[in-house]
Amino acid sequence: MSEQKNPEGSGEPAGQEEAVPAQREDTGEVIGTRRGMFGANNGGDTTGYGGLVRTVRLPGASSRPYGGPDGADNYGEFDEIADELEGALDEAGLVPENVIEKTVVDRAELTFHIERGALPAVARILRDDPALRFELCTGVSGVHFPGDTGRELHAVYHLRSITHNRLIRLEVGAPDADPHLPSLVDVYPTNDWHERETYDFFGIVFDGHPALTRIMMPDDWQGFPQRKDYPLGGIPVEYKGAQIPAPDQRRSYS
């Protein structure tokens, strides 16, 4: 059976281009360069990924119009959400420019970067304002960017409006030296265990959490396993006390 060709004559099978993930434009903020896959830098990486070189780039602030989830570049759903949020902040006596550090539309998704002290107020407005009604926070994820000086730790909140069928994110940064963020458990009680997990793995301290303890690792565990500077470690093997060394400690075969 012959392969159906792209009607534009590119030689690629029809639908192949749509299957390729959209590439982020060569813009934004470069925070580092990553080499290899597992952090090995002494030639001991035998995984085959040691030659990878990748620029670590965060998307920059977007300009109006923001468009919407359909990818259109005219005034759309994302602009409506931003307008309603900025208006609600004004009504609450907050200056939007001081609260929203930047607004990012990347891969047809909307993220508000929020000043950490204003996080609870913004979350409450997003939940309670009739034009916004983001009633559900589906969790908070931690991210560690060692090269993002002064805001190495990021917390990302995923909010859904059941009323308006909309999705947005809030992102908040904190430095390694002061890894504190306000807890949102009072606003979104479902964040109770999510904040504990983010604390457990990244060491972000959620001030005001009712019981901020580890949820996965033992209580006496040292360090935070999903930080980029955490030792890779080996995998214990129950055979004569043997242990598989971490990727950056293996001997090279080349």
C-alpha cells in the first residue's frame, strides 16, 4: 500500500507535520546550558546521551493581544481573563503591575507569574470573582532551576474554572536562600497534600500550611531528592551487597 503524501508536495506523509511538537521560538530568558542527560561531566556517562547540549530557556513575557487556547493572535479568551483579573485586583486595592510580574502565553497556554507575597490574594480573587471562578486547583508542582539566580525554586499552580471551562497557571518564584511561599490550603483545601509533596521533594516551605511534613520520604531524610543539585546516588542490588553506581560515577567505555 503506497504512503499518502502531503498535498503540498513536501514528501512527508499527510499529518506528519501536525504530529511534531511545536517548537518554542528562540526568544525568552536563557538561564543556562545543559550538557548530557544525567549531569555527568567527567566522561563517565555510558548512557549514550553524554553529547547532548541544550540551552535552558524560559519563555519571556508576552505582549497583547494574548489570543486564546486556539492559538489565534487576536483579542481572545486569554485577554478576557487578564482584563478581569487586573480589574479585580484594582477593586481590591492592589496594583496589577506590582502583583503580576509577567504574563506568558506559550504553546497556547496562559501563565501569570505572581509576586509571592500576593499569591493568596490573587488565588482568592481568581476563585471568588464571578467573571473568573477558578474554583479548582488541581495541584502545585515544584521546579528547580539552579541557573535562575534569585528565583531558583518555582511553584506552579494549575487552576481550572468549571463554571467557564477555562484553564490557567500561576507561577511563583523563590530563592534557594529563602525558599518560603504562602500556603494556599485556606483557599484551595485540595492543596494540602500537594504542598506537602512539593516541600518533600523540593524543599519549598509553605508558610501557614496546617501540617507541613514529608509525605513520601522518611521523616529523617536528608535533602530534597528532586532538586537538580541533589546527589544522583546508586540503585541497591540484592546480590552480594553490590550496588549500581550513579551515571556520573560509572567508568567510560569509550
